[in-house]
Amino acid sequence: MKLIRQEFNITFGYDVAFTEGLFNPSNPLFAKQIESDPDKPVPKLLFVLDDGVVRHHSSLFQQIIDYGKAHEGQFSIVSQPVTLPGGEASKNDPALVQGILEEIERAEIDRHSYVVVVGGGAVIDTAGYAAAIAHRGVRLIRVPTTVLAQNDAAVGVKNGVNAFGKKNFLGTFATPDAVLNDFEFLKTLDERDWRSGISEAVKVALIKDARFFRQLEKQAEQLRLRDMDAMQSLIIRCAELHLEHIATSGDPFETGSSRPLDFGHWAAHKLEHLTEYELRHGEAVAIGIALDTTYSHLSGLISEESWLRVLNLFQECGFRLYVPELESRLNQPEDADSLLSGLEEFREHLGGTLTIMLLQEIGQGIEVHQVDTDRYREAIQLLKHADQEPVSTREENR
């Protein structure tokens, strides 16, 4: 027998930047991210735009064209952008990925050119997936436009679309060339999209940074009332914690069966599907975190005080903690329409042993490999009651 073992290391690096007025011609940030070689053709840029962003910023592509003219010679912009529907619809339609690939081929976007995606997390996921499979990977610049995309979905190394009724069944691990966050886009978000991304900050604070959690508690009202300074602080710290985890966890491409940053996500992903994606991802994550925090309390891992602090923070920020789909076919956990079937789907998605992140204390998570479905049923009833009688009201009545 002859065995040849191959082993090599590659260092990945990319900038995550925060600015305002990204496509203002006087702002050099975007142009500095485009790598050009005087001995090679000028890089081409194919833009993929979220139609929701276009509706609120009708002159966006003209601004991009004007920016290109101000930096003429550094890059060329494909004359027409690709526009995708915002939200989960972009991840549910295979024709949209095919459409991006056709435009990449038509515009002759090669491995020295760029796809630039401007939009929410779902559109960034879809465009990123197409970019990663074209030519085995063309360069990608992400310009996230929602809270959830800026603090979570766009800062990491994953791309994915939905298939077979399962969240992110198709996807890739591919590092972007840059993530450029423009806070100006947040000003036109509706209430749900403004609030939705807060849940990802609560998530990472609960499992990694108790001080950050206390900051969120202090700023809950400001966040609900759309205070931009509070939101910018939340986004930057949340992004820092996500990036730190990716860089230092030892498993950036998730080859194991542990995924701490998916605290609350096994239920969230299932709830999105059960509600036919009426729930925003961040709204589903808030419920999923509340559910796993309640389960942690019932398991004796965290105190009642800590449990109530978590529920109260979500409610102070304006989240609901219960939807009827939580109780879908709870006595038939193997049924595809049962919330509890999400546990097996989560195990299958990660491979290997079921690994669920629970809460040991605020700021510290703990992984478990077995769960009690009866305890989850009890947790759901507690959330239903908490949603009907908010924690703050209950405390005032004591």
C-alpha cells in the first residue's frame, strides 16, 4: 500500500468596515477595496441589489454609477444590476441563483472581477452562494443594509439558500473580500427589520459577554425608539464578537458538530419554515433563544432571575415570545410539521451528535447532547404565558 498525505495551511483575511455614505464620491472606502493590477484588465463589478433597498433608495444605482465615474480607471461597473426580492423569498427560489449565474457568465465576471451585493441577509446569502460556485469562486463584496445583516449574517464566511424545505440546505464556506457597512441604510428600515437584528446581539451577549448583555438591558428603550447611536454601538460590538469567534474557535468552517453561535437557532429555523417565513429570521431567533433559555432554567442551569432578565429584555425591545406554531404537533415529534422535528433536522445539518447550546449563566453557554422533549413542551407553555403577561407587568403586580 502507498499513502501520500497532503497538508497545507491558508490564511484568510478580509475587512469589516463601518461608515456612512459609502457611495458618496468623496468616500474612498469602497474604491480602496478593489484590487487592481496595472498589468491586467480593469476589474469588472456586477452589482446585485435587494429590491427593498431599491424601493427606498430609488437613485442608488445612479449613485453607484456616479461613484464609478469619480474613480474612473480603478474598476468598471456592469451596466445593469441584478435585482432580487428581499427577505427569505430570495433564498427559496432556485431560479434566482440561476439568474445571477447567467449574469456572471454574460458579463464575463472572472476570478479577478467582483460581485457586489447590496441588501439584507437573505439577498447577501443568495448572491454569495452564486458567487462562490461560479468559476469555483469569484470575488465578493458585501454591503449589508439591515441590522441583522450588519451585525451577523454578512460578517462571517457562510453563504446558503434553502432547499427541500430546510434552511440553508445548499451553501458554501467562502470568505468575502470585504464587508462594508453603511449606517445610512438603517434609517429607512421598517420597525420589524430594525428590531429583528437585535436578537442576534442578545444571542452573542448571552453566550459570550455578560457586560454586553447589561449594556443591551440599559439601552433597550433607546433601541426600541430607534436611537442610532445605541444601534451603531450594538452592531459594532456584535460584529466584533462574531468575528472573534470565527477566528479563534478553531473551527471556522464548522467541520465538527458544534455551532455555538446558533444558540436558539434549531427552533428558529423550524419556526421560519412552519410560519412559511412570515416570521423574520431575527424574530424567530428571539423566540428560539427565549425557548432555550426557558429550557435552561427548567433544567436548573440558570436562576429564575436570569431567566426573567432575558425574557424582559426581548419584550422591552418589542419582541413577541410566542407564536402558535410553537405548539405544532408537539406530541408527534417525528412529524415534519412538529417544532420538535427541528432537533433532528439540526443534528442532521451539523452531522454527528446532536449539539444544542444552552445557557449556564448570562455570558456563558454550555453545550448538551441530549434534551428532554417533555421539558421543551413545558417551556413552550411558560413562553405562552409570558407573552400574554409580560415579565415587567408581572413584576409590577407582585
